[in-house]
Amino acid sequence: MLLRRPVTAALLGLALIGSAQARNDAPVAHHYVQVQLGGAQTVPVGGRLLLFVTSAAAAKAEAKDGKVEEVDVNPLHPDQTLVAAREVARLAPGDTVSLDADDIAFPGPLAKLPAGDYLVQAVLDANHNYNYSGRGAGDVVSEVTPVHLPAASLPVLQLSRTLPAREAWTLPPSAPKDMRDAMAAAREHAQPIDFVSPALSAFWGRPIHMRGWVLLPPDYQAKKAERYPVVYYTHGFGGGGDRLYGPIANSYAATAKGEMPPMIWVFLDESSPTGTHEFADSVNNGPWGKALTEELIPSLEKQYRMDGKARGRFLNGHSSGGWATLWLQTRYPKVFGGTWSTSPDPSDFHDFTGVDLYLSDANAFRKPDGSANPLIRDKGKVLATFEQYARLERVLGEYGGQLASFDWVFSPRGADGRPQPMFDRDTGAVDPAVAAYWIEHYDIAHRLQKEWPALKPDLDGKIHLIVGTADTFYLDGAAHRLKAVLDGLHAKAEVRFIPDRTHFDLYVQGDDRWALLKQITWEMYGIARPGSTLKPPAK
């Protein structure tokens, strides 16, 4: 699930607008905002034009020194910022385009905002990837502009600044000091992966690159005859190659200090234009699991001194990366020696973040009793519903959103060549035929139940799943169901529930933000090197 933006400690304020039903009760006069591509821009641009509107007082109260640098959505609190959108095919320097802020908008039309002071900002999402990673390189933004509503007219917003690419091998000042200090040494021990997959290239009809990083342990060059166990790590939703530097630096620093055992780490980029492909073999995204296990891993094992056997290949990932690693272990049990999957996306589709896909009349927005399906919580309070999240995602764009990403991984392909949506974005009604396809092909618990006799010899003892009992996205629900299935099969598996932990603090113990990961690596090492005298440092 979502990892792109952290949970904030406090809400920016009450929801801007009331319920969707209340907003639709009366017609509204449409408000048009004029957006101009600044003359300093030298080439025409196109993309999805987004308008963000938020309460000035609430935003300034939250901002450092009261200065608001940007107006953006927080998907964990979707009602806090109004977003309106339209597609722009081509906008030349100096040209102006009109955006109807009451047409495609969430949580409702601009005309329904209460009277007051607001801050607005326009963003042209040039790469159509806002839904996945937010604003980034190549997007063109306006300055944050104050407005008072209602107003007879709004100021023209000028797209005046193109955002630069993130500088490689740098971390923000907010990153922990020890991680920033380790960056230079980690970089010296990291090797880029840029592998053209024959299987994926054949599927797409063009070269498809698999990317990531190989991190070598500090003593790799000194011990020329030494071979090492390998950890294959992949990130969650919103991650990517340019966001792996922090985990790389953290792993290197912990290994150098003896807090983690010496292993080779392979940091895999599972991002794509459609979201995360999750290393699943999909009729929409292509054979990513096959490409990893039959092409990339053999290639890496020829280049580096890796153990090259199942007892020396391990998996770790969180959130969508947790599902990907759980899927890889259960789909390719002969290849890997164990997965430590944390807070994975739903592994039993009886509880797909609260939705039972096995019901003939399932609805993503509503429970059988008619109440709203919650999707995001914090400290027992519901922050967002499934419906709110789906409607926000639709405004932000067609590609790359979390829910659309699931369709690209799990759904059958439609007659138009695109994945069939699992649920209707207007009503929430689940398509039973699509849900049945999801279940038959990607419900991990279902597959284990159906194929356990064949899977057991290679899979028993290799599943380790860890999740918090207060998971932000309710992912502990599916984990409980998976545990019940594994227990019913008398499988040797570990499903651990950490009391009161959320999606974002699962790894924390005391002052150590990565304590759980360190424990996991020693468990892996114990399997790869059962007779080793190397032990974790005493606490």
C-alpha cells in the first residue's frame, strides 16, 4: 500500500467540504481558473493539469515558520485539500488554458468551499506519474498564491518553474545523521543494475530494463575467496530507484558496525508507469517474476560471489514490497530460502483491505450492512474510506495510482487491451468475474490451500510474515486469515503480530528505527550459515 507520504501527527483541519452526497444535491455555477505557461519556459509541454486548494490558516499553522512552500494532497487525509484536474495536450510558452474547478474535482467542486482565505497552486504533471510518486522532475509548477473565496474571479496562475531531477546519492536534511554519514561509503560499495530482460522485451515488443542496485559488504574486496548469502529487497508503493539510496546507506552502515551480518543486498526497483508490478507474472505488466528468477538472478550470480543456492537467497520487503516478496517465495519456492515480508498487501482476498472479494455482491465502497469501508486509520480513528481514496485517485490521473496498480497486476486484460477494473469507480460494485480471476491467480492463501501438497516440500518453514495490530491500512486482517490457512495446513510458518504497531513504525524498537530489520538479517544468516560463530552484538 501507500508509502509515498508519511502520516502527519495532526490533521490540517476539518474536511474542506461535507459528504459527496451533500455536495451533489444542488447544481453549482462553474468556476474557471486560468493557468498560463510562463514565458521563461522554452518548449511546449503537456500532461495533467492539477489545481490544489487548501485552507490558508491550517496550512500556515502546519508549515515551518508559517511559510507554505507548496500546496499538495495528503492521501492519508484526502479531504484536507481540494484537487481539480484536466488533461492538456499541448501548452506553448505564453499560452493560457482554462481549468474548470467544479468539473473533475475532489472532494467536491470549488463552488462548495466555505467562504474564507485559501492557498492555491497549479501543477502540470508532465509525466502522468503524480498518482504514484507525487510531483517530480519535469513537472511545471506555479507559486503558492493566496485567494479569498468566494471571488468574482481568481488570479491567473503562472506555471513558472520546472522541477529538477532529484540529485543522486543525496538524502534530505531530515534523514538520520548516521544514514547521511554512511552515504559516501555505501556508494563506493554499490553497483547499478541495468539488465535488459529478454522475456519482458518480448512481451512489450521493445527493450525493457530491470533496474536496481547491488550492495556489496564492506569486506567483499578483501576476502576474494568468500561467497555471500544474498538478500533481495524491494520497496513499497511510491518507491523507485531514486528512493533506494536511504535503505542502501542504512544497510551498509549497519553491516559495517556489525549490527547486520555480511551479506550481499540486491535492491530491486519494482516501479513502473502503471504503479508497482510486484514481480508478478501478469497479462498486463508482463512476466516480471519469470524475468527475475530465470534471467536477472542467474546473471547476477555470474557477476558476483553469491551463494547461488536457495539457502543463500532471501527476500525482504514492506507493504507492496511485502506482497511481492511473499508472492515470489510462494510462487518460486525452489529458488528462495525464505521471505521476511512485513505489512504485505492483502494475502487473502476474503479481506482485501476490508472488502470480501468472495461475496457475489461485494462492494468496494460499502460493507454488507451499508456502512462505509474504511481504508486508512491512525490510533483507532478512521482517516479515509475506500471511496474517498478511489475518488481522489481518479482526479489525480488514470495511471499509477494504488488501486489502478492492483488492476494492472491482478486483472484480466479487457477487449481494449487494458486491465479490467475490479470495481466500478462510480458505485464501488465489484465485478464478480474479475474478482474470480484475481482469486484464482493471485490470492496467496487460496493458492496455498489448493496446492499445499505439491508446495510443502519446498516451502515449509520459509514463510515469515510480520505486521502490526494497528496497521494503518488494516493489513493485519488479511494476515490473520493467512495465518488461519497456514495453521489449518499444519505448515511451518511464522506470522507475527506486533502489538499497537502501524504501517510506518513496525521496524522501530526504542531509538532504533531499523531494529526489526537487523533481527531479520540475523535470522536469514542463521539459515545460510548455521555453524557460524558470528553473532549479533550484545545489547
